[in-house]
Amino acid sequence: MTAPLTVQALLDRHANGIHQHRPIPTFAEIGAAGKLPHIAVVTCADTRCNPEDFLHLNLGEVIIFRNPGGSTASALPGLLAIDNLVTLEDIIVVKHTDCGATIFRDDTIRETIKQRVPDHATEVDAMSFGNITTSLEDSVRENLSFLKGSALIRKELADRCVGFVFDIKTGALNRVE
Ligand SMILES: [Zn+2]
């Protein structure tokens, strides 16, 4: 059995690999080259669901928002901030098979936290944790509907939101209509 990964082990990897680092362009340099990203991906925080891999991304091409379950509601403030900064043209929502968000329950999480910090019940009750209680496809549809129905998202952008389910076994991105 291999030893559990530690923070120090990661810092050691970093130190050992620092000589491979190449300077990353500044905003000004990217802007001058006309290469500001205009596509956002909202997906799960799961370490097995990596847009960098399944979309074969190069550095700086796409802005990625990750949270448990790939919730568009959780990603909303970030999407609005980035849209303000670079003007997004497309949003891609990607859920994935075997997602942990289909296992945990928001209610259970709320109860656990409230037992620990009962003084914060109101704050906790207002929080969503991204659990998926439907099929993955229906969850994608709900998330797209959320974006398209949000008064805060520009209509041109909301019209161009698309959704998929990533199959972790086959690697396929299956479009959800
Ligand atoms: Zn997941």
C-alpha cells in the first residue's frame, strides 16, 4: 500500500518541478494577442471529471468553474464576475457518471452542520450544497433552465448554454437536449 498523499509531498513535487515552469502570459499580453477566453465550463469538483483532459484544453483557453455536482446556481456569482471581465459567449455545463453529488443529501449536510453550530441554523438553512436528486440528464436540464431563467445572465449568453454528461468509463460527452 502506498503512503497517503501529504501536503509536504505535493510541495516537494512543486519544488522538484519548478525548473519546468514557463512564464504565463499576463492579462495584458493575452488581450493584446486577442486570446481572452470566451467559453466557461461549469462542472463537478470531482477529481475524475477534468475538462482539461476530456476537452483537451490548452492553457488559458477556457474558464472552468468546479463545485460538487457542477451546480450552475453555485457557479452563478463567478460566472457573472467573469462575464463582466471578458464577456462570455458560451457556457458548457458538464455532469458526470458516478457523481458523489448523487449520494450525499443537502438535508443531511444541513442537519450535521446545525448540530455542530446551532447558532448558525438560519445561515445553514439558506445554503445549497449541490446534491443531485434526479437523473444526471434531468439535473443538466434543470441547471440549463436555471441559467436561461436567471434575470442576471445576459440573454445572448443564456441562449448559448449547452449541457452534457461525461461518461467516466467511455470518455464520451453525451449531449443533453
Ligand atoms: Zn461529481
